[in-house]
Amino acid sequence: MIEMCELGMVKYLLFVFNFLFAVSGLGLIIAGSVILSDVGDFSRFMETRIIAMPILLIIVGIIVFLVAALGCLGAIKESYYALMAFALCLLIIFVVELAVGIAAAVYKGEFQVLLKENLKESLDVYYDSKVDRIAWDNMQINLECCGVDGPEDWSGGRPFSCCHRTKKGAPPPTNMHCNSSERGDEIVYSDGCFDKLQEKANTGAKTLTGVGIGIAFVEIIGVMLACWLANAIKKRDEMK
């Protein structure tokens, strides 16, 4: 009787867990999509590994949904092997998340160096490459920045996107008008794009870290519940 009560209680807890786990999977997909949309606008300057992180988050979110379904199946069927497979999947996801987190921490400095190098290389071909010109104009307008470290980086002539309207309703600045202005003038963006872009990437990384820690906590609970239920089922079957 006690074993049946234990089995029913753990089974109920596992159902509740799988609901939360499925919701967390949805959270991963949403978080990954938002970060990818936010950072992806500047993919011309970002390392492939940085762009890959939110994509990986979306993939993990989809896998989480499938694993949650496996957990529900194991609980409904009261299958020892399905529950152990569920626990193993949770452990694998946990290890992958841990590895990604460690890699992000280890290569953080390298990402910053590569980001600045990409920005400088792209800036040098601004007037020769239409793709780079569009990317720089979009970035400088959206992030309200100018050059890699500041307006002085534009030695060949400062583009209009380094400047903004002095007041609402005023005509947009031209290349000539923006190029003749000095740093500190009201019309010129004084901040460099490297700091602004790095700040945006760091915000995305913090979101990924927060979501990852939350999911890891849920996964540990899931492993414990799955093993507990699997053990209760095994004991019951042995008593038959």
C-alpha cells in the first residue's frame, strides 16, 4: 500500500515537472529567437560562434519538448526503461549546456578581439563594398554610434549615418554635413560602435546564462524524480 502511494505521488510530481519542463523548453525557444533577432541584425560583424549560440538554444528548446513527451510517456506507461532514458536525456542536455557555458566564458576575450578586428576590416572597405556600407549605416543609425572606437576612425570621410537630426522634423544629415562636423558636435554620435555592439552581445549572453541556469535546476529535479519513479516501479514489479 505504501509503495502504491509512493508510486502515485511521484507519478503526479513527474507530470507537474514535465509541464514545467515543456514550458521551460518554450522559454528557451523564445529567448533564443529574441536574441537571434536582436544580434542577427549585426551578423556581418559577429563571429559565427556568437550567432550559433542562440540557434543552439532554439534547438535545445525543441529537444526539451520531445524529452518532456518521453517523460510523460514513461510515467503513463509506468515504464522503467522509458523513465531511465528520460533521465539520461536530461543529463545529456545538462552536460551540453554546461559545456556551452564554459566555452562562452573561456572564449569571451577572444570574441571581443575578433569582433573589433571584424569591425575594422569592414570599415576599411566601406566605400568599396555595398554589403559593408549597408551594414555599417544600419548599425550606426540603430545603435547611435560612429566608427569602431569613435568618429576619428573615419579617416576617409565620415558617412551620414554617423550623424543624426539636430531636432525633430529637421532634414537628415548629408555625408558632406556630417563629415565637416567635429566630435562633440551635437549632430555627431560620439560613442564607438564596438562598445555598443559588445554591450548588446553581453546582454544576450546574460539572458542565455540566466535561462541556462534556470533550465539546469529544472533538469536536476527531473533526473531525481525520474530515477525515484523508475526505482518505485522496479520495486513494485519485483514484488509481483
